[in-house]
Amino acid sequence: MAGHIACFVEAGVLEEAGPNKIKTDKYLSKCFKEAFSYSLFKKVTDMFLERVCSSAAQEPARIAFTADITAKLTAVDNHPMNQSMGFGAKYLREHFSTWAQSHGGWVSS
């Protein structure tokens, strides 16, 4: 499963075809339907960020791409929207809280 998902991310499918590719690829659809968990979300997001952002990318760009991948995975009809959004929020907290707090927090006036 991990190899197929890695190929899917590395091929740029999410940027080009988006969630429709997941829906039409029987294996990917099955993976996301049966095994969608935070660890799978994290793996896909990590691979996606590695592919689209340089290692020197600024945190705001990485946060924006995290929101983008979350939105794309939310569009897959195989799981509840709040599950993907919750995974996205957890990923943001785990990876960007230090940066966000040093810049006024998640919500600044």
C-alpha cells in the first residue's frame, strides 16, 4: 500500500488530477476507504510537502500546502469531511505550532 501511495504522490496526481484520481483508481480508493487514518494522512502530507516544497521553504508556504492537501483529501467521498479536517488540524498543530506561536499564535488581532 505505501509504495502505491508514494507513487501516487510522487507522480503529482494530487496537484494535477486531485481527488478524482483517488475515486477512479480502485486500489487507491480502497486504501483511502479502508485504511484512512492519521498515520496515512501524515504520510501522504509529508510526501506531498517534500515533493512541492524545497527544504528551505518558508513555514507560511508549508502551512498553505498543508491546507491544500487537506482540502483535496477532504474531497474524497470515502470518509467524513470532519475526519480529514481533524487530521489536517492535528498535522498543523504538530508541525507548525512553534512557528505560529512565535508569530502571534494561530489567531492574532
